Amino acid sequence: RFRERTLYEFKIDTNGDAWADIAYRVRFFNTRTASNGATVQDYTIKRATGADARVNRWNGMIVDTGRTSAYGGATRISAIVGGGKSFVGPRDDPFFFDLPGFVEFKKQLLAGSTDLGVLLGGFTGKDTFAGTNVSTIAIEVPNSKLGGTGKTVGVWAAVPRKLSLGNYEQVERMGRP
């Protein structure tokens, strides 16, 4: 589940100056347990531009409201005002990793082996992450909503949480423009 006193932000630099020119912000509320035991949350997405996109604040125009999908349940897709769509909820982890094979590979490599047959011989082909999930926020918008001065935009995510005085403090940032 997503934290309610937290903003999940997607910041977009459209001109290469490493400052956000557009921000899509997602906020969750009304967390509850459905009759099947799944956690369900409502969410709102806002779009901020210019100086409003550069600050960690719940501002901008509402472009979508929706409800999270439950793991293994029906997929809920919501339309974004002006074009695009959103999906929020858990999904199967897409990353494949053969942990036993990697452990054996590392063991053989550290023992000095350079023989590919020996190094790769311990891989099982089984996905260690199969059956695990990731919490997903997917926002799809048309290129016309991204703007930009060329064919490249910088995109990064930030996760600020709300403090007791109402301000937001950034607690996580993934990627860089």
C-alpha cells in the first residue's frame, strides 16, 4: 500500500536545465480493506507546471482520480484529463534473477575460474523473484503533454512526505534528469 501523507512525484525537465518544468503528483487517501481482504486506496493525480513543478507541494490541476487495483485482481485503468491513462497497484515483479545461479557463478569466479562452462553451469533458469510483487504507479501521457525543446526530456521521481507543520520533506529520489 502507499502512504497517505506522502506525495509520489514524477518530475519532467523539458529544456535540459535539470529543473522540473512539469510535475505529475500522486496522493493516496481512503485506505480500506475490501471484502476479499485486499487493501484498496483512492488516489488523485495533479499536474503542475513552471515554478509550481519545482516545489514539493500538493499543487497543480487535478487530471485524474482513481482507485488502486488489487494484486491478482481486475486491472483498473483511469483516464487522464487531456489524454493519457493511469494504473496504480501491485504487479508481479518483472525482474528475472536466478539467485542460486548467481551465487554459484560468484563462487566459481572468486575461486579463479575463467571457464564459461563452469561459470555458467550453476544457473537453474528459475526466477527467484517469481511470485513477488512491486507497487506500481504508471502514468501514460501523450508526447504533447511533455513539451520540450527537442526530442529528449529528463524524468525522475521524488517521494516527499508531509511533516506535522504541513511542509513536505523529500525522503527518496530515484534517477536524475
